[in-house]
Amino acid sequence: MSLHSIKAYTLGLFIMFTAVNTQAAQLPPLDFKTLEGNPITLDAYQGEVRLVNFWATWCPPCIREMPALGRLEAAVKGHARVIAINVGDMSDQVEAFVLENFDGAEPEIWLDEPGAAFMTLRLEGLPMTLVLDKEGEVVDKVIGEREWDSESVIEYLKELAAQ
């Protein structure tokens, strides 16, 4: 087994054992905006598996994991959606961040300018990531930075989508 394979396997186990596995539960309704300013909710993708990452431009771990979220989006296209919801930054700050740090390989980015999700969902820190099944139930919750484009995460999302 190569060193890369060992690292990917170890990371997969790390994610499985450090993820706070929640009992399946529906999220309360929350309103977000796209970068273009259009209103959107998580129900817009009902029937699809969603990995929803909450982040901020001032959060170093959030910034470090963002490229992996973009690669994950590409790897699971057609199986799951990757949505990165910025909590509390103004739209112009987020747009500048995206233009400066990505070349079109970012995940889908939404805005929660008032930061309502932080309070409503009782986010315990940033980054925080929720995995929603096709019915919109939270099946996993991960607090902290991860390497989201690992083979174990890609396979997990694809398997969840196949159920």
C-alpha cells in the first residue's frame, strides 16, 4: 500500500470517527442568497445528497479546505452537491475572495449575510459541515477542517446518493 493510500485511508477513518454523527433530523427552514443575489434554500435541491459547508473569509481552516471542496464538487457531480455557505461576510467580501482564490473550481457558494444560520443551527465553530441525504435529513456533522476530496469521502457521497 502506498503512502498516499495509507494517508487517504487514515483520513477516511479520521472523518468517520471524528464526525459527530447526528441522529437523522431535518434542518429548520433557512433563507440564503446566491452570489448573484438570488434567494435560495436547501430545499432547492431536495432529492439530492448535499454536503453543506459553513465558512467565513476570516477563518484560516475554512480557507485551507475550500480548494478541496471545489475538487469534491467536480468529483461527485451528478451524485451529490457541494454547497459552501458563507456565514456573516458581506457579498462583496465573498465575491472578492472567490475571484482572488479560485479559477472556476470552487464549490457552489451561497451567502448568509446576516449570519442567521450560525444562531439557528447552533454552529459550534467554523468550518462546520453537514451531510444531508436525499430527504434532506442531516446524516453527518463534521466540525473543523478536512481534506474533502479524499477517495473515502467521494465514495461515501456516491454511496449515499445510490441509496
